[in-house]
Amino acid sequence: MRAPFPARSRRAERGLTLIEISIALGIAAVLFAAVVMGVGALTGAKAKVSATELAGVIRSLYDTAALTGKTCRLVFELPPAKSEEPVRYRAECAESGVTTSRDREAALKDENKARDDEKRLGKNERRNFSQSGSGGAPNLQDLIEQEQSRVEQAARFSEYTGEEVAPRELADGVSLSVWTRQQKTAVESGVAYLYFFPQGYTEKAQVYVRQGDNVWTLAISPLTGKVNIVAEELEVPRT
């Protein structure tokens, strides 16, 4: 008369075991996803991908400058260390071959100051300031300024829109710094440039891509444009 009870108990135990297995599998899947994301962060996976993409852009822009006879450059916009803004970079080319300043650190300091001043001044205020001069026929100073403007226009850089060097934005948690031969230290915030010249050479440079404690160094050869990616932070060469 007591035979049915053990069978019912076994069915209940079997059903409870399946539920526990389902829950356990769900928990395991969540933990596995967390481990994969954690390992990616620990190994600097995002930084490695960013470094590889940047190496391809550098090579493409090197070829572009050599084929078009124009001076081109990569423009890096580097946010402050504690900023949540991402690192951005884009390509620009001038209308012809132009030279660069030998004192890059001073030039970057002046340009960063000019960029800050430009943000503080509204477009209308700048326009009113530029048009506040006296009317009538142009004087000698006006002619000098016009000639200077013409020369600056010829050397002005404009955005290069080639698909292979489209503007990019680095992933969250990835930072970047840039050193070139004209600098004593790497630029970590503000604007930084890497130039490519129509004669078929670029600047001796090192670009550091960081994610946490992981650093990838892009060492750029000036004569060939070849980029060597090293999974460590190389020292800045002594110039």
C-alpha cells in the first residue's frame, strides 16, 4: 500500500534536480561572460586592437603623402588624464608640401593656447574684431596681412576623407600619447601631430596606446613608414 510514495518522491527529486541544473547553467554563463570581459581588460585587448588600427592608418597616410605630393598629418586630440572624453584622431593634408616647426613642443604649446582662446571667443566676436579696421583703400599693413593670409592659406591643412584613414575614436578605457623627434617628452594631453612628407618619409615617432597597466608602443620608421608594434612601453629615444 506504501509503494506509490517512493515513486512520487523520486519524480519530485528528479524535477528539482533539473531546475537546479538550469539555474546553475545560467549562473555559469553569467560568470563566464564576466571572466571573458575581465580577461580582455587585463590583457589590454582593446588597446591592442586600437594599436593595430592606428598602424594601418599610419601606413596609409604615408603612402598618400608620397603619391599626392602633399604634406599630410595625423591630428591626435588627447583629453586630460581624468577626463571621460575619448581619444580622437583624424587625417589632414595641405595643398602642397610644407615644412614643420623644429621646436614641436613650443609650437604645440602655442597651438593649444590658441585653441583655448578660440573656444572662449565666439565667432561673432572674432568677426567683429577682424572687421573693426578703418574703411577705404588698403594701406601697406593691409597688403602685408593679405599676403600673409595667402601664404597661410596655401599651407593650411584640411581634413582628408579617404576611407582607409577615416576619423576614429578610441574605445573607453584606452588612452594614447605621442612622441616625435622634435619633442623631449611624449604629449599626453591637448593636440599632437605626426607628419608625413611627399618625399616619401615621415617623422621618427613613437605612439603609446594604453589600457590599464598594458602598453603597446608603435615605433615608426621615418624612411619607410613601417610600424613596429611592441607589447611594452619603449623608452623615448635620446635626440
